Amino acid sequence: MLTRRMFLRGAGGVVALGAGLGFYSVVIEPGFRLKLAQWAVAHESWPAAMPPLRVAIVTDIHAVEPWMPASRIAGIVETTNSLDVDLIVLLGDYVSAMPKFRTGLVPIADWATALGRLRAPLGVFAVLGNHDWWDDAPAVRAGLQQVGIPVLENRAIKVDKGARRFWLAGLGDQLARPFGWPDPRGADDLAGTLRPTMGDRDPVILLAHEPDIFVKVPERVAVTLSGHTHGGQVLLPFLGRPIVPSDYGQRFAYGHIVEGGRNLIVSAGLGMTGIPVRFMVPPEIAIVTIGGPGSVDATGPSV
């Protein structure tokens, strides 16, 4: 028989559990956890004689007080620099995306200065994200360039250093001017971005903030690296990811997606959009090892 005391004890337990989970998802996971997610990609365009490439993905920082202050970004930079990677790519959304849940903004100069301390043998390169466009794309672009980080927008460059030679292509944002703007359209030009790489046998790495472009990416590209989804920010047992900001839903939510011999890596990123919650999707730096068939074990993630 259920007594009043038993009911109150059970109800108190439920409340305590809810409060604990809320504290974890608002404070502990987003603010104190940092995962290293490791993925491996094998693609036939990667020459057998060329060593595999280790790339660190830093994306969706969403600098804002108190959730992602400049001091936390500096710590992420320090961790990234310690990972012994060949190349670091920044995949957009550097600015705040939580107007209702912030105590202050982190100035562009502050977060850009922190990112300017990133170091890798083959360089640090960036693309812009949708929130950068919606906030102030010219200012974000200038902030990155002033600290020596090139911003690739619909542009491909040849990286040729030591034993490695490949194309790094950066796509303009696909949601730059969303529905409701006077001129709703993206800033992306996939054909123009990849045009310099055509007729060339060196492998291509494509940087694209949103993963949805993947359905149009040719097999010529060894891997597409994306962020934007935050892995849904919330992963519920048995229910999955309730919200994924992609026209393809769960298909491009997170991780290593292989379709028709083409590879896509979607990082869960570091910051938050909308509400300050992460649950079972901790902030992450993704490390992607890219090589030819047989040179890497195409598995993941390794955490």
C-alpha cells in the first residue's frame, strides 16, 4: 500500500533527480567537460606514398558570458595546441547565439586573440558560420584575419609542405541570408570553390559549416568537415536527438557519415545555441586522421 510518506519520499527523489540532471546539463557538461573525439577517414584519392594527415576541428565556439568566456576559449586553444596535429580548422559560429541567456558578450577582439594563439605545422584556417553572418560577418572575418587566421570563403588553396600536398577548400555559409531577409540566399558556391581542384589529382578537404551540402559534394573530395548541428546538444536515452538543425534530420546529426564512397565528419562543437544546455553531447575537439586505403583504420569515434 502506498502511504503518504512513501509518496512524498518518491516525489522528493524525482525532484532531486531532476534538479541533479538539470545542474549537470546546464553547468557540468557544457562548462567543465571537454571531449576529444577521434575519427579516421580512408579515401582512394590519398596517395599511398603520402603520410596520413591529422586535423583538429574547433567549431561552434559561440563566445558569450558566462558560458564561453575568453578564458575558457584560451584553455581550449591550449588543449588543441597539445594534440600534435598537422592542421587546425575553425568551422564557424564564433559569436553568441543565446540572447536570452547571457550576462554579457565576449568582444570579437578577445576571442579572436585567443584563437590567434593556435599553432599547427600546416597552419590554421577558418570559415564563417551562419551566426557570424547574422551578427556581423565583416567584423568576424576581420577579427580572424587580424590575428593571422585566413578565412576561406568559396576558395581553395593548395597546401604543399614536406611530404604532404593537398587542397583545402572553404565553402561560404549556406544560411548566410535566411528566409525573411530582403535577399534570402546562402553565400555558398560549391562549384566555384572546387573549380581550381578539378583536373588535379591531389586530394581535397572541404570545410563547410553546415553539413547539408554533403549531398552535392562529388567523390573527388576526400572528406567534408562540418559543425553547426552541435550533435543536437541533447541526446536522450531511447529517444535520440530531439532537435537537429539540418534539413536532413538525424542523417547528418553527428559523427562519421559515409555515403557512396564519400566521407563527412560532423563535430558536436564547443558552445551552445538557443538555450544553455548540453546533455550526453559534451563539448568536443574532433581529431580526424585522413589517409589512403590501408594507411588508416577508418573507425571512430575513439574518445
